[in-house]
Amino acid sequence: MAWNSFATPLIGKAVRAASRLAHGGGSAFPGKIVERIDPQFLARTLQQLPLGVVLVSGTNGKTTTTRMVASMLESLGLKVFTNPTGSNFTRGVVSSLLAEVSLGGKLDADIAVLELDEAYAVHFVKQVQPDYCLLLNVMRDQLDRFGEIDNTARLLSKAAEATTGTVVLNREDPRIARLADVAHTEDGVEVRYFGLDGSLRSFFPSDDDMRTTVDTASSADTASSEPAESSANIEIDDAAAIAKTGENAEKSGDAAIAEQLPADVTLLAVGDHRASFGIDGETYETGVRLEGVYNLYNAAAALAVVRAVVADAQAMFLPFEQNVTDELLRQVGISQRMIDFAHSTTQAMIDAAAEVTPAFGRGEVIDVNGSPVELLLVKNPMGFRLSLASFTPEGCDTMIAINDEYADGRDMSWLWDVDFSSLRDTGVAMVSGVRAWDMALRLEYDQVPVNSVNTELEEAVSTFVNANPGAPKHIYCTYTAMLKTRAALGKIAEVADAGVGK
């Protein structure tokens, strides 16, 4: 331990308070300072947790899935520490800890659920070995940072290799599924999978299944002429737009291999705010509050990791349930809520999943003068395609805001892998952000009318949301554009505190 470690919480809290006063945020800066003065603070603080650490990483869905897992565990009775801001570097986790620890360094929680950037997960596991690791997918994203997707998979393999308890993997993503090979199963590490019913695989293609824009555009007429509903029970309005990315693909060798892997949780069918899951041979159907069909698959991932935590809690705590006094439980650090949590049923987990609300900026709806404004984070081809398919443009005004700051990735060439033809009939009312003109050019190539282009994002947001009062509005935005859009909306409407800087 650093000689000054006793003072770390006080120093960190002071830096955080000063940063918030000076900049109105400061979600990562205090963590950067603490990492320098006390490099062991992160590991020392998280080691206090009786149920350990859940690490969530992957290209798409990290923030929402982290929120799902944390919310579900809280609904089932645990005290959960998490980093809710999407500040997913190690310094962001440290900053979140500073908001929660006492001056004595005590963290009042049973378990931590942490979202980590694909690259920074490598740095994190050098300091903290996670008890659980949930790896979602590998897609082309921020090529300037990560390079090609095989390199991203190698980064995520370090997290799987460092995990001491359970590794939960996406059965349908071949690069993720293969990471079972690096888990230390010989030392008792368990590997679990979440997966899709075969009828749904074409609706959730892997990166290798992606079609180019020309390919999808040429098949659009065929796709739209066929029934959207299938054995997958798709009920969303634009299901065909998702299906067309993989509808003509024959079953690949990877898909055949995936079918042989036992999924702990299987997404069986999806509908409008509804989903069916297969667990232990039973089917569980539930409504959900989350937006977007892609989040229903994230819910399967969250259920799989929560089931792993419950299974370990049963082994750890239920033996203490009989003939043990409350005083003894306190002495060994076991609370009644942990024992109650260990009794969680599958139905209770499903019910908890049904109540999770969208993470900030990921399907979040903000009311602006009677108009519901929905923020939709997009940061790679598949995420943008699935968002366009999940949120029908008819009857809504559409805005797209594209930035190319470091957190977004500098390389915006991925926009050319997105099919925007679904916006032809309605057009796009506003395009903004640093790369607004690049986005406008991309839309022109797909023959999508654009009403206005304004690189000044705050001004563009105000113009867009105040036009056509009462009409629902969609804003598709990259990460930093989403943060700035929320800030702009916060000046004219009630916007929930996302926890940034807390």
C-alpha cells in the first residue's frame, strides 16, 4: 500500500468536488489523480466485496447490459456498486468509487458490476481479477483504436483468462464463443453461454454476416415483400429491415458449432416490448421496458450472468441458513439479504429483467414541450442498422448527430456500411455534429432527403426539438454527440441525472 493510502478517499473526494465546481462534471479526472497517488486503491477497495466483481465488455451493448445486471441484482436484494455513466476506463471506475466510499475507504456493497472498454479491460484485470466476466460481441468499432476485430477479440481474451469464477459468452459470436478456450476451467472456472433460437439468428448477424450497403439495398425489395413474422415471432414494425442483413445466408460452420454449445439462457422470440426466454427447458415470456429489439438479446446475456451469481450465492450462503445465529452471521460478514438473494427463483429474475429501464442515451425518452425525444446511441454499422430497424421513422421527426472525437473513434468510414434507405420516405429533418456534412453526403447516396445541416450541435438540437411541436422525435447520435445533446436538452427540459461526475 502507498504510504498515503489512508488519505486517498479524502484527497479523491476533494479533487472530485473541485472538478465538478470548475467544470460541472469531471467523471474521469479524479480517478486519474488517484491512480497516480495510490495505484492500489482500485484493487484494495473492490476486494472488500463478498460477492466480488462482474466485468462486462464487448463492442455493442455494454452500458445497457451493465445497467440490466446491476438493476436485476438490486431488485433481488443486493447492494450493488456500478459505474453508470459509460465512463468505462479504469480511471472512470475509480472516480465512481470515490463517490461511494467512506472517508475510511469502506465500500458499502455486496457486489460490483462494471462496464469496461475493450482495451481498458486489459488494464483492469491486471489490477483486479473479476469473479464473473460477461463478454457480449465483437464488431467493427473505432478501427483507429482497436484495429480489426480479431485484435478486439484478443483484448477480450485477457478478461476471460483473468476471470476466477464464471465466464459468460455469446454463443452466436464465433470470436467470443472461442474464448472458452482461454478460461481456466482446469482451476474450476465455469463457462456459460447465452444464445439465440435458430429462427432468430438472421435477425442478429455477427460481423462476418454483415452485408455491404449495396448488397442490402439490392435485396430490400425482396425482403420487404415477404412476411415480417416468422417462427421467431417478430412483431416489430420493421423486422424485415433487420432480417435482410442475413436472410440469404446459409448456415455457416460457426452457426452449426454454436448449436452444439449448451446455452444457459436462450432468446426464443421477440416482439414489441416482449420477449421469450428458454431456461432449464422451460419457456418464460415477459414484457420489457427496454427499447430496441437488440436489447432483448442483451437481456438474455444479463440473465445468464445473474443466474451464475445466484448459483454461487446458493453454494456460499445457504449452508449458513440453518441453526446459525444472527450474531454469527455478522461475525463472518454474511447479511440476511445475501441469504434471501440466494433463494432467488428464475421467475424472480425474469420479473427483475422486465423492470429495467433504458440507460441514459440508449433509448432514453426525454419530454420536450410535449414531444417525446428519444436518444439512440449509434457507434458502429450493426448498432446503427439495428436501431434504424427497431424504431420506425413514420410519424416521427429524425435527427442524426455524428462526432469524431476520441471516444467516438476518429474513423467514420463505417457509416458507408449502414443502409439508410428506410429513411427515404420520411427524410431526415436535421443533421449535425462535427461530421455533419459527411453524414449528409452519405444520406444523399442513399437518396434520403435532408432538410437542414448545422454543425453547431446545441443550436441544431434546439431548432430540431422545437420544430413541429408534439411530434415524436428520434435523435441518432455518436457517444460524445449524445452527451452534448443531453446537455443541450437539459437547458430546455427536465433531463434525469445520468450520474456523470458522481
